[in-house]
Amino acid sequence: MNENPEVKLYGTRMCPYCLAARMLLKNKGVDFEDIPVDNDRELRQEMEKLSGGRTVPQIFIAGKPIGGFDELQTLDSSGELDQLLGNAKN
């Protein structure tokens, strides 16, 4: 049986794009790990190293960086997000 892809979101508490990404994932019924990088230099550096990006949010599905909210929304609009998520939904 396929394992659920792990979904991680590195973000901050007040970033409007982070909030929108969380809302999109929650509305789709996706379980995800929410990793706050507010005032945590080590976590932010980890995020930058893994994603190659400095802005938040940075979203990963099955260990693959997909980018931020704009990329997440584009994937959702095209139907590709559902394919990537597969069994990640509840």
C-alpha cells in the first residue's frame, strides 16, 4: 500500500501567504506539518537549505520543494496538487 506523502509547510504566524497556504491545505483535508520559523534562525536556515528559497511559505510534498503559496495555488488550479497529494488527505 502507498504511504501518504509527507507535507511540510515552513512559515511564519502572521505572513498572509502562509495563512492562505495553510487554509488551502486545510480546506483540502490535508494533514501537514506546520513548521514555524518566526525568530528561529536555525529553522529558517534549514528551510533555505532544503528549498533554495528565502521567502515564506516554503512547502514540501514527499520531500520535494514545490515553492510557496503561488506555486501551491497554481498546482491546485491545474489539478496537479491532488495528484501530488495522493493519499495525504484524511
